[in-house]
Amino acid sequence: MSNNKTLWWILLIGWMGGSTYWHVCKIKQLCDAPLSTSTVNTDTHAPTITPFTIVDGTELNLQSTGNFGFAKSGAEANMNAVKAEIDSLASFAAANPGKIITITGLYASQETNTTSFPNLGIARAAGIKTYLMSKGLPDSVFVLNGKLMDDLVFSPDSMSGGIDFTFAKRIATTENDLANEQKYESIFKPMDLYFPPASAEYIKTDENKKFVEEAKKFIAEHKDKKLLLTGHTDSDDSEAWNLTLSKKRANIVKTKFIALGMPADRILTDGKGESEPKAPNDTPAGKRANRRVTIVVQ
């Protein structure tokens, strides 16, 4: 009797095992499925990071795997991921004062502008400008812009990016602008001096002061070297008058340099009138650039 019970138990267990196998392997077809080793990303709130890039031709190329971060409808940037690059931008701008930087802030119509700026994009750009000015850059370097982009991605209430930079050459509009564009490299490389309208006093800058100091020391130590001052004019009036005027300008500068301690016999003057323009004389800006005195040691 016991043997019969044992046989029935064996048959029952076998039938249960076979049924389970048939259901799992034949019907569900799970027996040959490979084990999954992929990791499921459960963080549905992490924003997609767009790599950060600032390029100005061949002169500047800044890149970062991070980017600015903005809260939805927020104007304040989280710039921890790109601070090193923005600091490098500030250094580049300081070394290139002839550049104008346009900062464009992006915004979407689904955002709310609670700032005093015309739109949220300009508010975002203004925040970046404020930071760059804290690094010593003047307000005149920047142009701010806002751009509506309804394809901005928020995940769910923040975005990556939101700021673009473009560069342009500054157009000198005054004699002061022209004077400030001049950079000292060597006393053997000509530098231009400019005069305010109706003034005999040339515009002094840190760069031309450096030139004068170095030239003064050099000609004191090298008795065979002299400082040459060459006057130039625009094309207004006659050639004869412009030639006279250019020589007069050079002599005015010579007088100033003598007052600074340079020996008169080591300073040569010349005038070229309108014969050597550095810009076309067909615009006021071109004429302004041509009214100058060039200084160089030779």
C-alpha cells in the first residue's frame, strides 16, 4: 500500500513540474531569454546637459562638458560648471578691448518674466554681464539681447544652457576710442597719438605712457638712437596746408616730450600731410583716424 502512495506522489510531482515547464518555457517562452544587465535610469528629473562652447574665429575656443543652469522662469544663472571658461572669457576680453561681446539670453513663452527687464532672456544676459564686469570689464564692452525659443527643454523645472556669445570688432567713434585702441608692444613698433577736437594736448593712455617711459630710458642709454615723431592729417583743405599742419602737430608733441625730460636733440620731427592715410578719408571716422602723430624709436 505504501509503495502505491509513493508512486502516486512521484507521478503528482512529475505532473506539476511538467505543467510548470510547459507554461513557462513553451507558452511564455522565457527559458531562453538572457538575463538583463542594463541599468534603468530612474532619475527622470535630470536635465540633458548641452556642452558649452564659446568661439571667436581662431582667437578663442572655450569648451566645457557642463553649461549654465537656469530655473524655469528664473534669471539667475548657476554657472559652477562653466566658471573657469567664463573667467577665461573675461581675460580674453580684457586683452582685446577692440572687441564687442553680444550676450544673448534665451527664454521660452511658457516662462514668466518677473524681472524689470523687457524679457527674461535679457535678464539672463544681464546677470552674466554683471559677473564679467566684476572681473574689471567696462560696461561699453557688452551688448545684451534676448531671444525667444519655444523649443527649450525643461526637465522638469530647469534647463541647461540658455546663453550664447558672439563677438564683433569695436568701431572707434571718438579720438579717445582711437587712442585707447593703441597697444604698446615695443618702442620700435610705431604707435599713434590722437588729439581731442580743438586741442593741442594729445590724449594720454597707460599704453602710450609706457611707450614714452621706455623710449626715454632707451635713448638715454643709446646715444645713436632717436625718437621720430611724424604728423599726419586727413584730406580736408589743401595738400600744402595739410603738410604744414602735420609738421605743426609733430612739433607740438616734441614740446610735450621735452617737458617730460627727453633731450630735444634726440627727438626728430617730420610731417606727411595727407599722403599716408591709415583709413579712407571718405567718412568722418576715417578722417578722425588719420589725424594723428606717429611715434617710434629708430
